[in-house]
Amino acid sequence: MNPLLQSCPDGAVACAEGWAVRFLAPDLLEYSHGQAACLVNVGTAASGRERRIYASESSSALFPQLREHLESALAHFKGQYVVV
């Protein structure tokens, strides 16, 4: 687990580096870094065993480390998630 990450009372995962991620709904995450934010879709794999976080749909030059940040936050989420 990344020592810079912290689970917040509202369910968000925040990093001392200035980014955070939180669930808005079971199928939607909000990722923010500084003053910018984006929405990230979450779906269920065909097997039903894991939830997929679709980082590639939200990737942009504004969030070059989106995938890495989401992957580092996975240990703080309840359930089995994978970043795709």
C-alpha cells in the first residue's frame, strides 16, 4: 500500500501528491488532481467476479498519470477491481 494514500471518511482515497478518487455511484468514479477533475466509468466483467475501471476512456494529456493513480488506489476500494 502506498504510504502517501489515505482513505477519507467520505469514501474517497486521497494522496499527499494532490490527487484523489471517489465513487459518485457504483458505476462512476471522480478523479481529481489539483483543480481539474474527470469522470471514470466502472463496469462489471462478464465473469461477475471483478469490477473494471475504464481508465483508458478518460485518459488525456491533462491526466497523464490517471491509470497509475487509479491502480495505486485499488487496495483502498472494497471489492475486487482492475484498471483497464
